Amino acid sequence: MKLLRNFSVLALLMLSTACVSQQQGPKGAPPSDPIASVDAAELRAQGLGFARRGDLVRAQQYLSASMAKGFDPRVIVPELVKVCIASSRLRAALAFAEPYLMEHPEDAGMQYVVGTIHMALGNLQEASTHLDGALRAGTLMPEALFSLALVAEERGETDVVRTNLQRYLEGSPRGRYASRAKSMLARLGAGS
């Protein structure tokens, strides 16, 4: 009986090994990369097409491949970040945007986007750093001031909230967040 059981185990092992080797397919070189022969501009065009059709994961893959093949990061990274945000892949957006900002810290728009992503993720220090970076880039960006006020409010920094709201209203008195900024200031007491 013991011999029969050992034989059965051995037979199953041999059978499973044979099945696995048959599933691996033909031996030899792995299949070639289907995008190896496609240039960066075509990969970008296809990626943007996938984005327009709502296939955001594939869009990200093609845009990323385009960047890997040398397409200008100043063009591709904003497109990649937009696709990642649209698919709620905020950490993936940061994975493309933050290395880009290491080389292009003057990109106020990207600094702002990265700051707001960090706000959404609850990373208040990183949010503040990037929103300040957007302002340091030299562009008047009232939205960055308003966002900094929100970060400061979350941190309990009342004086910073007040200062940024006032600066926001000076630069954009009829801006998108003007009424909210005014009500926040009223709640804080504008001069106290």
C-alpha cells in the first residue's frame, strides 16, 4: 500500500511537470516588443487617442513609452499627469511629476498641480512646499495662494491663513474662490 501511495505521488509529480512544460509554449527567444519599432511621436499620438476614448491605463502606458523613447518631457509629463489624475491614480501622477520638477522647478503650473495632489492625499508639508514653489516660479497664481490658505487652515496656522487669503483677494478680487475667501476672512476676523 505504501509503495502504491509513493508511486501515485511520483506519477502526479511527473504529470504536473509535463503539463507545466507544455503550457510554457515553444522554447526560444521571447516575443519581440510590439512597440519597439514605433517612434516616440506615434506612441504619444496613440496614447492621446486612448485618453480621448477613455482607456486611461493604456493611455498612460503609451505616453510613458513615448517619454522613454525620448519625447520632450515638458510636453509628455503634463499629459501623463492629466491622464493619471483623470483615472484617480494620484500617486502615479506624482511618480511622473516629481522627478520632472527636480529638473524643471520653474514650472509653476506643475508645482501647483503637485501641491494640490499632495493636499488631496493629506500630505500637508509637501503640499505647502509645492504651492510655495508655484509662487516662487514668478507667476502670479492666486489659486496657489488660496490653496496655501487651506493648507494653513488645516494646520491651525491662523495668521498664515489670513495672509494668504488677503493676498489671494488682492490678486484676484473676483476670482473663482473670492466669495469663499471673504467668508473665511470674516470668520477669522480680518484684522485680528
